[in-house]
Amino acid sequence: MAVHLVLFVAAALVIAWGGVRLTRKAEYLARVTGLGQAFLGAVVIGAITSLAGTVTSVTAAATGHPDLAVSNALGGIAAQTTVLVIADILYRDVNLEHAAAAEANLLQGVLLILLLAIAQLAMAGPDISWLGIHPATPILAVTYLLGVRMVSRAHQHPMWYPRRTAATSSEPEEARGLEDSSTPADWIAVLGLTVMVAAAGWVVARSGLAIAAATGVSESLVGTLFTAVVTSLPELVIAVAAVRRGAVNLAVGNIIGGNTFDVLFLGLSDIAYRPGSVFHAVKPVSAFWVALCMALMAVLLLGFLRRQRRGVAAIGFEGAIVLVLYLGGVAMLVWTG
């Protein structure tokens, strides 16, 4: 037990350090290659910071632990959404959702709710699969790709603008005409850090399973409260660092864009879980967490539209509601075991 705890903590530190370094390197490469912030936030950073969680879920599913796989994905979405409350507290100028109101952020939020709804329908619908894969899995992938394309177009040619205020943050103009100054060493560094974070995610999954077996705690509880929080460390560090330097759109876009990618964990877990569809192999508590994640995102969307300037105790109404919902979900999970 002591060895697994040490491995778990060590892997968590590797994920936090490696995830931040990897994201910084990817951001630099996106700038010098001209990929742009829209693609960077929605796909590159979201995929990179979600890498440890992806490996954790897929490893758990492949070894016959569907509850850990699904709860890790859903718990990560809930935890990362709650991270925005911390970022809101640290952003002293105005309410974070007020400053980061943008069409791209709204579209990403709607896309996340749609993806979660597809997962909810798969869990509640008939137990059907082909070669052990539920039809919802390819639907999730196609919906995600179409959604990312829509977000990218909204960034380049927005059709909706928030009302400008002194506190509204705007992204800096993307660099144009820059020659690709990246070197092979930059790409090798990204590859090395990617392997490091992926390996740490595998260790988190294996040690998390061992801790669950040794303590008798349910896999759903371990996935939602332990592995999900640990694999969300890169998003936490990046969001806090971005807010402290005033890059609120990067902070919000990274969290919501990463969450949409996290839903794909469910599809990848479905492919890795060979006995059948992972959507029908999990306990009913997973459906509860899908609904909770949808509620958390809906509240944030209300915050983007309401655009409160400053709430009570340094957070707006949406931050307070998100915090209450998340802590309530955690309390329910602990209470029921």
C-alpha cells in the first residue's frame, strides 16, 4: 500500500511538471508555425493536458475496470470546471466570465454539453454494440471534430460579439507572416514530454487500482476524487498561471476545450473495454456525474451571458453555484461509497 501511494504521488508530480512544460512548448510551436490560438486552445493544449487522463481511462478499461475508466473522465471534467472558480478568485479585476466572454468560449461550452448528452443517451439507451463498440463512440468522435471546426471558424470570423466594457479581455492578434523557426529539438522535446506524461498517467491508473483494492474503496470514488484530480493538475496550473498574467481567454479556453476532449475518453475507453460496451458496464452513479457535468457547464454559460462584474467573496454567482454543485456531488459520492 505504501509503495502504491508513493508511486501515485510521484506520478502526480510528474504529470503536473511535465504537463506544464509540454503545454508551454506546444504554445511556442503553435505561435512560430502559425497554427494560431484557436486551434491551439481547442485541440493542441486540450489534447496535451488531457493526455494523462486519456492513458488512465484507457488503461483502466483495457484491464477490465470500466467504472474507474468512466469516473476518471467524468470526474476530470467536473474538477477542471471547478478550477475556473479558483481562477476567478485569483483574477481580481472583474468576474472571470465577464472578461472572457467570447463566441468561441460559448461554442465550446455548448459542444461540451452536446457530447455529454450523447454519452448520457448511450448509458440510458439499449445495450447495443458492434465488435464491443457502442454506436455512440464514433458519433462522439465525429461530433467533436465538427465542433472544433466550428469553434475555429468562430474565432476567425465571429458572428456574435459581447458588449465591450473596460473589463472585456480580447485576445492578442495572432502572429502573421512569421517564418517557421521551430527546430527538430523542439519537436523532440515535445515527444519526450508527451511520453513522460503518458507513462505517468499509466502509473496513476495502476496505482489507483491497487489503492482501491487495498482500501476497499469503490472504483468510482477512486476515479472521481483521486485519479481525476491528479490528471487535472496541468489544467489547474496552466489556468492559474494564465489568469495571473491576464490571459483569461487562454485560461477559460484551455479548461473548456480540454473538457470537450475529455469526453472522448469515454469513446476510447469503449474501444479498449473488450467484454462489451463500456457505457452499459458502469454503475448508475456514472449517469449522475454526466448530468452533474452538464449542469456545471450550463451554469458557466449563464455566467458568460449574464456577465456579472463582481460577486460576493471574490467570485460571481456562477462560481458559487459551480462550487456548491461540485462539493455536493463529492459529498453524495462519499456518502454512498
